[in-house]
Amino acid sequence: MTAFALNNLWTYLQGLSLSQTDREWLASKLIMPKERTTELSAEERKAEFLKLAGIWSETEGGEEYYQMMKHRNDERPLNREISLDD
């Protein structure tokens, strides 16, 4: 984000009429989170995926979809040639 855009955003945020709890919530969203230093285990990755999938993950196809997404890059080459002439 450019300095100009940040200044405009800051001006906009200062113009908002926010309660103290709203300000605290916004501040928590604007603070850059720490990067994860540890790798997630397979169980943690699956739990994160299912959390993001929500109620859909509880359906019959949820586990099947998770397994498909988990292995979706296994069969793809990392560098593919793409022809734009077609």
C-alpha cells in the first residue's frame, strides 16, 4: 500500500464514530499477526480446513473433498508449459 493510500485510509478511520470496543476490535484487525514459525501437523491442517469449510464439512462429501484438496497438487507438475497460441 502506498503512503498516499495509507494517509487516506488513516483520515477515513479517524472520521469514523467508533465506540471504545469498536476501536479495540479494529486495532486488533489492523495489527499484523505474527507469522507462524512452526509447521502445522496434518491433524492441525485438517482441523483448519474443516473449520473454514464450516457446516459443509459435516456432510457426506466433506471428508472426500478434503482428501481431494489435500492431494490436488500431487499430480500437477510444478512447471507447466502453457500455449497461448490456441
